[in-house]
Amino acid sequence: MREAIQNFKEVERWGLFELSLSGSGEGNPFLDIQLEAKFQHKHRIVKAEGFYDGNGVFKIRFMPDTEGTWTYSVSSNSAELDGAAGSFSCIPASSENHGPVRIRDVSHFVYEDGKAYRPFGTTCYAWTHQDEELQQQTLQTLSVSPFNKIRMCVFPKNYSFNLNEPDFFPFVGSSVEGFDWTRFNPDYFANLEQKIMELQKLGIEADLILFHPYDKGRWGFDRMDAKTDAYYLRYIIARLGAFRNIWWSLANEFDFMTEKTMDDWDRSFRIVQESDPYQHLRSIHNGTKMYDPTTLIVYDHTKPWVTHVSMQYWELTPTNAWRKLYGKPVVVDECCYEGNLPQRWGNITGEDMTARFWDGFTRGGYVGHGETFLHAEEVVWWSKGGQLYGESPARIAFLQQILNEAPACMESIDRLRDAPTIGVEGEYYLQYFGIHRPAYRELPLPSDRSFKIDVIDTWRMTVTTLEGTFSGMTRIDMPGTPYIAIRACVIEKGEV
Amino acid sequence: MREAIQNFKEVERWGLFELSLSGSGEGNPFLDIQLEAKFQHKHRIVKAEGFYDGNGVFKIRFMPDTEGTWTYSVSSNSAELDGAAGSFSCIPASSENHGPVRIRDVSHFVYEDGKAYRPFGTTCYAWTHQDEELQQQTLQTLSVSPFNKIRMCVFPKNYSFNLNEPDFFPFVGSSVEGFDWTRFNPDYFANLEQKIMELQKLGIEADLILFHPYDKGRWGFDRMDAKTDAYYLRYIIARLGAFRNIWWSLANEFDFMTEKTMDDWDRSFRIVQESDPYQHLRSIHNGTKMYDPTTLIVYDHTKPWVTHVSMQYWELTPTNAWRKLYGKPVVVDECCYEGNLPQRWGNITGEDMTARFWDGFTRGGYVGHGETFLHAEEVVWWSKGGQLYGESPARIAFLQQILNEAPACMESIDRLRDAPTIGVEGEYYLQYFGIHRPAYRELPLPSDRSFKIDVIDTWRMTVTTLEGTFSGMTRIDMPGTPYIAIRACVIEKGEV
């Protein structure tokens, strides 16, 4: 029996409380035992489902969102579990704990404590299915990267450059003997949870992909029946919902999963929505139907259970239009990867990856990173993690720094139509030119206040402050090279 | 009276026959005199309208399309013109004369003599409104360029970098005193015709823009009434229709012409269709509504009077989809310009301009060039002509050479979806990677024959032939840099 997580007496706000209960491992406790606890703080009750963790151990996890005393009482169809009760104290969050990420408005994410959150995501689909040494290397790489979100799959991946058989599966069984679709594998989840907790310590959100098509029947996780899908979803929510850094990505490239219908997706979305006491963020990621603007088909992100748009598209231009269409923040979390794979989506340059980040962010959206360089041992970041070799992460960190210095809530400034611009009218403007290389630009600043202007080379990572202060229509001489941005910051009245 | 064009006794096929008749300049002959001739070859009669050319001279022009004797007879409401008759001999076309460009099928243009025509267009909207020296420089530049089509406006242009007043206008008058909308200016047309003939000698099609929005009421050519529009269209067709290298572009950025409705455009299209005895190519070029793939609105090119698609769009990706949608050849004749203007559409790099050409052509479409470098005297190619300074024209010539060596009628090879490819199945494949830089690619060649493979660096303009011959699925090592193409040519059986 694992002892990593105890029945805490003190849990910090948005921390993880875990209650372990001994019971019987007879029969199939995964299927046979119902287990739930009511957690109460003053007048408020939150229900959390428990789960069987193997070896006769049952667990109930809970993420308290309010400081003070919480009491709990357990109910179960098992007499030895039913009636357990107790209490714990929810203490203030530690300095690096800002709570789960929420939707602030149609454009912005925010931690529950009010701190702004801008997703700077990367992608390592199968990193937790690799050996421990490689997983540790991935965590080490992430720890010095700008990335604060990672897309990763529950199920293992059967795809080019990722054909190795993992040691553990979410279900009991193997590809040789088949799987017992009624029994989960606690060893698998122990590793997954440990890695999600490691990410949490690094301040990284786990954008957890619940289903994906990279199976093709090799294991069959892409073609479980509706009942098994629901069974799996409730189990994973019971285990992982109390981790504050979880996001639910219903699927990667959902439309490549030929065994599923749109009704299946809607149903799975509703199961997650109804089962998650914490209402973690939910979205779904598209595969094909992106190449023809005349027949653009994606999931209808206006559906009420979708919290934000998770998009695959190689162009950032429609970011603003999508936000208006769906009324939700837009994360283009796959827009091709920096690398040199033969596949079209996996061989753009560092310049291009960096440009896509700037383009998407200055359109008021968010962009995801990935890296796909050929590797002698087929350790490709986008799939297995490991090391980063590309030129874009340093530039993405530079963009992050620029945005950290910017107002928390910026909007796309639509009146400046000729180059994507975000900012706060009258206060701050960040305009990006991408591949365009004007010799000069005219920026129509408000005429009733003064601004400081910086010319930013987003590739060389330099900021050049223009001499003087500027008001009204301002001509700015530019270097005439691609990948330049302009930043205008109002000078506080006291400084004018 | 001008003497440049005579009443020829011999005219080559698709050459220009002109009949000059003396009449009275009293009243307003432009408006008052109806003039038409019937040209007859054996059983076939073609009617051509005449026009008043000033100084008491009336002209009727005709482009014979069949060798042999043609007779003609003139009818007019003027007794001194009515009844003129004669004949001329249509002799074989000279070696550089392939006739007007026609539509071969949904993908291809062809000269009337059967020679393939691939439009490699450029844009000098107002080049014929500049001084003679500059016009001659433009012709000189064109003569050593790869361009075989030019977009150019009848009406002068009132726009950034092009605010100078021209010497002549199509109508009598000036911006100071206003225009007489019933009287054309033969001096204006004499220059236009001379320049169209110079283009013809260079093998360049004149994609003549009949209306445009760059006026904004300065002269009022953008807001003539429907009657004046029709009057103007019939006059210009009578004057210019017999030039074999004319294409009719109803408008540039038609949707920016706020004084016109879609009905106006349809009516003007029908006037051109009904008045032109030679059925020169007709299309219309869009302005806005291009930036949002979810609300893409352009002219409905399926309308029967549209011969091909003339598109402004900054992405070449939809080229193939548009061809299928409209069922006509697609020319993306504005996709941004190489240069450094402040405006977004006017400051892409030579690399990017070249890449857009390759991208569009390998998708089975055609792409137009333009150049917009800041210039001390505001002589910007896209508007006034002059000299070319950019890096793309040499690369466009290289592409043209590659295509001249290719089969005349290639189609988009849709089964190769991951990179745009044109070719003839089993014979020839040309695949382009643009910004993508795969370390290697696998090309699924037919396995029952052998191919020669070239790796083409489209920017450095090099062709590297791989050693050996290839069949079936073929792995091709690539340089790992952007802007590479692969060409596979079947080896004739005799050579296998």
C-alpha cells in the first residue's frame, strides 16, 4: 500500500486533502463499491466521489476552496466504509498557490485568487508513459522553460516516433492479453498523479487529454463503449479532480476518432461537467477540417459545457473572429511544431513558431508550443518529452516577460486593423508585424497624453526605447526586418 | 488627325484591322453617331462597333480569327459613313502571335492557337498615367522580366504614393473644370492603345481594370451613373476589343466602390459580355472581406459571364478549394507585395513573395506579383511602374522556367495532401514545401515505372538531381531549409 498521501489535519486552500480508508478488496471494488463524502464548510456542502486504489485501500480526495474548518462524512454501500467522518482545517494558500485557473471573461483566464493567468502551453503527449529517467528529464526541462501548461494524454500513444509499449496502462491488462475494462490500474495512476503534482510544484497546468485517436485499436482505448467511457471518466475525476492544476481536454483531434460521434462527445462533456465538484476548465481539440476556410468545421465551442476554445489551426489570423464567434477565450494549442519531421505539422522553423506565438497573443488569444526534431532514439519532445533543442522557447520566454510587464487584462484593439494589436485604450498598445517589414509605421496614439515607445525585435529579443515622448499620430521608423513589434506605454501623469 | 494605324490590306490572324473614315465633327459625334461594320468570312459574320476618334475621324477596328479573305460593310446613321465597304486578306499569324488567351478547362488557360498560357502577372495600376519617359522605363523593365500579364487601370489613381495629376483623362475635362461625361478624349486613348500594343509586342497580356475605387470623388470616375458606365464600356470595347492581348477586369477591389451595387457589377459584366465580339477574358477583383475565413465574401465567380477567378487573398491555401467551388481557373492576382511600405499588404519579403508564387502554382492556381518599395520620388512599381528592386522577380523567372519544362496541363494531385503538388499522375510531380523544412520526405511514386528526382531550392535557384532512379515509396533526404521543392519526372520507356 502506498503511503505518499495521508489523511491531513491541515490542508492549504486549493491543496489536496486525502482520506484513506481500509476496506475489502474482495470481488471487484472498482465496480461494486460506491463511495462518496460530503465536505461541509459552514452552510456549504460539496460532494466528492471516492475511488478504489487497490490493496484494499479506498480514497476520497478533496480540494477545499475556503479557509476554515471543513467537516466530512462518508457514505458507502460498504458497511466498513460507510459512516467515517472527521474534519480538517483549511489554512491560507502558500505564496506559489493561486488556486485553479478559471475563466475571467471572453478573453481572459485568471487564477481563483485573482492573479492573471496567460496560458503558455507546450505539448508532450506521452511523456508520463516513458521511463522514469526520461520523465525526470522532462520535468527538469520544463522547470527552466517559459511553459505554464502542458498537453498530455491519459492513454498511451501509438503513433510515428512513439511505438514503444508503456509499462503501465490505466486499465489492468496489456496489449497481449487484452484489458479488463472493469478494473483500473492503481500503479498507472500513482505515476500519473505524482507527475501532475510535480507539474503543480512547477506552476504548470496539466491540460489532461482524456481521449485520443493514436491507438487505432492497438489497445482499444479509442473504442471503448459508452458505458466504459463513463466509468473511466468518473474514476479519473474522483482521482484527479482535487489537483488544482488539472484541465480537462476531452480529446485530442477528436474528429480523427472514427468510433465516436458528436453525441458521444457531448455526453462525455456532460459527464465531466456533472462529476467534477471543482468545475475545472473543459475543452476539446480538433484534428482535420482546418485546411479549407470555406468549409471550416470544428466542435461548437458555444456549447455551455465548453469553458474555452482549444483549437488546432496553422493560422492565427482568425483568433479574434473565433473569440467573437464563441464568446470564450481562444487557445490555439496546436499551430504546427518547431522541428524537421517529414510531416507538414512538424517542421516549422523557430522563427515561425515564435511568430505564431506573437501573432496569436497580439490578437487576444493564446498559443501552444511543441517541438518535433528528429532524434536518434526517437525522443521527440511533442511525444515523449526529454530535452528542448529549438530556438523558439527562449523567444517565447521573452514574449512572456513582455506580457508580464503589460496590463493584466488587454483586449484586441480592433480599430488598429492593419496589424494585430492588443492593449488597453489610452494606456498601452502592443502591435506586431510578423513577416511584414514596414520601413515606418504611423501609430494613432491619443493626443491628450504622452507615451513612451519601444521597438521590439521579437527574434533578437531586444527592446529599443525611442528618444522622447509621443502623442497623437506618431510616425515610427522601423528596422525594415521581419518579426518586429511596437509597444507604447502611457507615461503616468506624475511623470509627464 | 493621327496616322498611326491605317486601313490595312493584309492583316495577320489575330492582328488588328482598322478602317478610318472621314466624317463630320459637328455636334457630339461620340454620342450622336452610330457606326458598325459587318465583317464576313465565308458564311460567318462578325459585327464590330466603330467609334469617334476626334478631328472628324471615325474608326472601326476588327481582329480576324480566321485566315482568308474578309469583306466588310459599314452601316451608320451618318450618310457620309454609311455604306463604306471593302475587303482585306487575313494572313497567317507571325511566330510570336498565338492569339488571345482563352480558358481551356477548369484549371488552364490557353492561347487560341493551342499553346499553353500560364499567367505570371504583375501590377502597375497607373503606369500609363505617368510621363512618357517613365512609361518607356516600365516597358524596358517588363521586357527583361518573367511577367506575361499586367494589371493596369483605365482611370487614373488617387492613392498614397500616387497623387500626381495625369496629363490626360479618358473623358474631356480636368479635375478643376470637371468632365464632359459625353465626350471621350482621343489623346488619352491614343497613349493607352500605344502602350497596350507595346505590351503585345512583349508578349504581355493587358489585364485592363475598367473601374476602381482609388478616386474617392476627386475626378468622379468611381461614381458615374449607370448610363455613363455603359457608354464608357461600349466605347472602350469598340476601341480596344480588337487588341488580342486585352483582358477585361471589371474592377479592382470592387467592394471598396461604395457607390456601386452588386447589380451594377452584374449589369456591367453583361454589357462587356454582349459588346465584345471577341469574348476576351472577364473577371473582377475583390478588396475586403478576406481576413475572416468564417465570413468569406467575394464576387460569385460561378456567374456565367465570369471566365476565371481573380482573387485578392494573402493566403494561397484555398486556391484548390476555390477552383473546385467556382469551376474556373483561379488567379490570386494580389497576395501582398514585396516591399517595405507601412501598409500591411505592401511590405513582404522577396522570400515570401516567391513562396506565394510557388504555393499558388503548386496548388494548381496562378499568382500575381507586385512591388512596393519606398522611393525618393514615390515611383513605386505597383502604381507607377519604373524599375524593379526586389528579389522575387528572378525567382519567379526560375519558377517559370521550371514550369516551361513541365507538362502543359497539370492538375493538383489531391492524393498527396501534406504538401501542395501538381503534376500528371504517373508522369510528373512537382511538390512544394514552402516554410516547411522536413529533414526527409517520402514520395509515393508509382511502382511500375522509374523516375528521375530533383531537389529544387526555389530561393537559391538550384536544381540537384539525385543519383539513380526511383520507383514506389521513395525516401528523399532534404536540405532541412525552407523553400524547397521536389520534382519527379518519369523516365521514358526507351531510357529505362
